[in-house]
Amino acid sequence: MITSTIYLVLILIGAIYSAYQATCWLLMLWTRLRYKQSFKTQLLKKSAIKLMDAGKKATSVKVEQVTIYYDDSQSHTFLSENAAQQVRSILQFHQGLNEESRQALKTTIDSIRNKPSGQPQHENVVGH
């Protein structure tokens, strides 16, 4: 009697787990058909999300970017939703600039990059 109850519980647990796995794969298939994302990309995104969550738990700092490297020197970089939104905003800003403003921005960024680390990153403004 006890043995059959244990078997029944194990079979029930196995059935629930199998239904969960089948549902996950059906959702992946739906995503593949609807958004044309490969299974590999979907699994990499899931892995990146898990790595971001693990990084936040381990360090108490929100992880904004995860890069996955492979043996054949390929890599995939995933951004958190907040970082992706910041990149979209920067691109929209940059695309809204005319050519003269783009050149001025590029010059400013280059001058900041080229300053030695001992010098302050801002310049003093003197009024006349």
C-alpha cells in the first residue's frame, strides 16, 4: 500500500514536470514562429537572464550586461532592459543631430578620452 502510494506520487511529479517541459518547448516554438528567433538565441537569453540574477544575488549590484564567450572566439552580449533602453535613447538622440552637431559631439568625446588620467575631466569656465 505504501509502495504504491510512493509510486503514484513519483508518477504524478514526473507527469507535472513533463507537462512543464512540454509547455516550455511549445512556447519556444511559438516564439520561433512568431518572432523568428532561433532556439539557440532563446536559450542564450534565458541563460543571460539567469546569469544576471545570479550576479545580483551574489554581489547585491544589478548586472547591466552579460557577455557569453565561446571557444571559437564568438560572443553574444545581452543588456538588461534598463541598459537597452539607455542605448535606444542615446541612438535616438544621436540620429536627431545634424552633421555639425555630430562633429562637435565627436570632438568633445575625443578630447575627454585623450586627456591624461591625472588631469580633471572638466574644464574651468572663466567669465569675462
